Amino acid sequence: MVSSHERHKLMRNFRREPACVLALMLKCVAGLLIIAGVALIGAQTDLSGDVAADRLHAQRHDSASLAHGKRLYEERRARFESRPNAGGAVMRSSLSNPANAASAPRTEARSESLPRASN
């Protein structure tokens, strides 16, 4: 059961509710308009010839840089693999290919390990 005081309080709160709903709707519409305006401004940015040319030049530079880096990597890897084995150890690059791993000679390199602590 609702007391008289609670009923008056509820009636007073519900009378103001349409104004709150209207204010909330206006805030949502304003936020959506701001978001739409930012999207339109972003869509209207025109790429002039200079900007497009700069982007194309940057892309070409990046691809040329990647090709140069790959060429250096291949040269260094070939130079490293052509060196004689130091200490008789099998190189990792030969083990990366399963066909080479099966035919690679197994050599036991002497490893110096630290003495184990006794329990």
C-alpha cells in the first residue's frame, strides 16, 4: 500500500518526467549530429595532387627499402652459411630443412656446463 506522502512524491516526479525525456532526446540528437559532422568533415578531405604524389613516393620508398633489406639479409645469410663450421657444430639453417636435417652429420660438440649443486 502506498501512503499519501509517497503518492505525492511519485506524482511530483512523474510530472517532470516528460521534460527529462525531452532533454535526454535532445542531448542524444546533438551527439549524433556532432558525430555525423565529424564524419562528413573527414569524408570531404580532398587529396590534392601533391598529397597523393607524396603518398605514392612514400609507398615506393618503403617497397624499395624492403627489397634492399631483403637483399642484404640474403647476402649475409649466404656469407654466413659459406663459412666453415667452427667447432664441428651443425648450423641451424641446415636443420631448418627436414631433408638437410636427416643427412646432416651428427657431431657431439663438447659443452662446458656449470657444476651442479648437490642437494
